[in-house]
Amino acid sequence: MPQPLISIIIPTYNSSKTLKACLDSVFEQTAYFEVLVIDSLSTDGTLNLLEEYTSKHTNINVYSEKDKGIYDAMNKGMDLAKGEWLFFLGSDDVFYNKDVLTTISKKLTNTDREVVYGDVQIVGDTAWAKNGEIYAGKFSTEKLLNQNICHQAIFYKRDFMLKQVGYYNLDYVKSADWDLNLRFWSKTKFAYTKLTLVKYSVAGFSGNSGDANLSKDFVKNVMHYFNFSPFNHLINTSKFVYYKDVLQLQSEKHPLRYKLGSVKRGIRKVLKKFS
């Protein structure tokens, strides 16, 4: 068998209610791919459902063992995958239409980038997007520092991921994908395509809640990944979602410069008030 262009990795745990629609949307695609379902010892009929698909399709493999959560399952999938590109799909998500992989495959085979991403359509309402919204267009460094690219919209070059970026950090149980994307962005350029890839259900694991551990580490991580000082203009701004943490760090590590900045901010407020 030739190497598949794409490995689709799907973590599951008691996903029988949504998994059929997900897999049906996968197997109506016409591009050459493999599917790896990484299951965490489901007890609800998920494994029986998967047997139906493994009996009909030769390009799906199921691995069921206890894991430490979704990102642990995704890490296992990375090690097992044979595809040139990795794509992580939620068990309650579906491809936007039957031509997604055929269309994106042409872009993957003609790019010199290590990451290719598009958009998703939001299914359900969340604090950061509304039902039916196309999320979230082309990203810049500034934009990625304030919001994430959905992993359901991203294709990662497997070799680069394993050798240069590494695995999902299991300390971040809700938003390890944001941390991973920041690490990727700091090391290579992404290619954006205006293509809606997936209908993404925000009722899933990470759709409606934050990640306390990532929030605690976010500024430190960004400074490390991008070699930023706490006075870099992309984080030393009220537009940055963790600006308060930046100011706290400035006051602790650079008190004199922080005080000077406070005076300048005060002057700007006064000038703005009377302008």
C-alpha cells in the first residue's frame, strides 16, 4: 500500500451518538487517506459501531486502551499515523461536504509549507462564536495570540510535527491545541486557504470552557516560543487577552521600566480625555 497523503485521527470515548455521522462524512470523501480511531475503552456501543466500519473499509484502524484524555489520544495517533499530513477530527464533527479532502489534497501536494489551514462552520453557540458562523479567516501572529485556530481546520506535516514541534502538552487539558499552534507558528509559516473544512460542534469537550493551566502559563510560553520581552508590542498592549499578566510580570521583573510605562499610560489617558 502506498503512503496515504492524509491521516485522519479521531479520539473517541462513549461517542456512539455522534460517531456514525462523523465517519459517514469521512468515508464519502474520495481522496486517499487513512483513519485512526483512538478510543479510551468506550462502554456505550462505540466499539460495536466501529466494527461495522472496519468490516467494510480497509483504511480504518481502531485502537482501544485507557488514555489520559483527548490530547493523549491525539498524541498516540501521531505515533501510529503513516500519512504525510495529520488531521485531527472530533467524533462529533463532520466534514463540510464530500469534496473537502479532494480539494485540500491538491493544495497539500503543491505547497512548501508545513501547515495548511482553512475555516470551520460553527455548530451551536459558544462565548467566542455563534451557530452557523464561519470561523475564523486568515491569522496573523497578533490574532493567534488572542484566539486559536480550530484543530479541525488544520493539516500538519507529520515529520515536521514529530521532529520540530512535538506533542500536545497534556498539562493543558482543554486547550493544548492552542499551545501547539503557537509552537508551530513560532517555527514555521502557515498557508491559509479560504475553504470551509468541517462543521465543528462546540458542544464538544473544549467548546465552552477555558483552560486554567494554559491561562497561567500563557504569557511565559509566548515569551519563550517567540523570544519576546514583556515589552514586545504584541503583548504589551490592552488588546492582548493576557495584558494584565504582562503588566504583573513587568512590575515584578522590570519595576523601573514598568513605572515609566505607567506614567506614560496615565498621560495618554489624560490626553485622550481632553482630545
